[in-house]
Amino acid sequence: MTRLILHSDMNACYASIEAKLNPSLKNKPLAVAGRVEDRHGIILAKSQEAKLMGVKTGEPIWKAKSKCPNLILVPPQYDKYLEHSRMARKIYYQYSNQVEPFGLDECRIDVTGSKKLFGTGEEMAYEIKERIKKELGITVSVGLSFNKVFAKLASDMKKPDAVTVIKKEDFKS
């Protein structure tokens, strides 16, 4: 039996949660960053709009601001990110008891044994993606494949808010 592995990755996790919590930040170049005064002045996460301006995670704030002068900076709220991570996991556990968290924003879910209850792997991937959007107010990209490596690769192929499938017979291409 071919395994069905989902890999769910919250899109621009910290920045997406910040925009959800403060809707005035939606669709704006936004970055979650440490305080320069505390010598923590790097970009921890950025919105899609900031990414399009060339802002990169891990770069100094001064460099990000030189690329995107109208970049909005907000301090991290780790308690909120953890809360959203827990809410997402509750959804994942409704599809399988084989959930493997990877950081706050990613999870692998083995749904091989869940087909009789929830349909095909692709149906589960789309359902999870839509539930996260509706119930948590953020988006995820979900990859589906026959193993963890290709499920992760699939989740990275289309972003944001997408489902990508890599079938065993197609993995070489």
C-alpha cells in the first residue's frame, strides 16, 4: 500500500498571524522583527508583499528597509504563534493520530489509514487547507506524496494557499 503523507506549512506564519490579529496590516509590506535596541534587529518573518520587494528572513532590519522603505515592523508575539500552531494541530489530529510537528508552522500528517473516513489524500489536503483558512484565518500550503521528503517538497512548490501532489510514478519528473 502506498503511503499518503501530507506536509502542511503555514504561509508566512508570523506575518500572517500578525495581519490576522491587526487587519490594518493586511496586504501591506510587513515584517516581524526583533528590536534593534536589544541587538535583535533582524527579520524573523515577512509578508508576501515584503517578499516581493526583496525582503529576506534573517537579514538586518536596515538592509530590509533599504529594499522596502515603507516596510512595517512589528515585534514578535510568540504566544499568539504558539496558540495558532496548537489550533492547527487540533485540525490535523482530526484526520490522523500520526501527526509530526516540525517547528511552529509545519506538520507532517500520515493519512494512509484515513482514506475510508475522509476520502483521497488530495481531498483531505484541500479540506485541511480550507479549514485552516476558515477556522484560523491564515493560509497553508499542503504537499501530498508517498513519503515525507516529497510531501515537504510538494508543499514548497506552490505558495501561498495551495495543494501540490507528487505521485510515486511521477516523482522523477
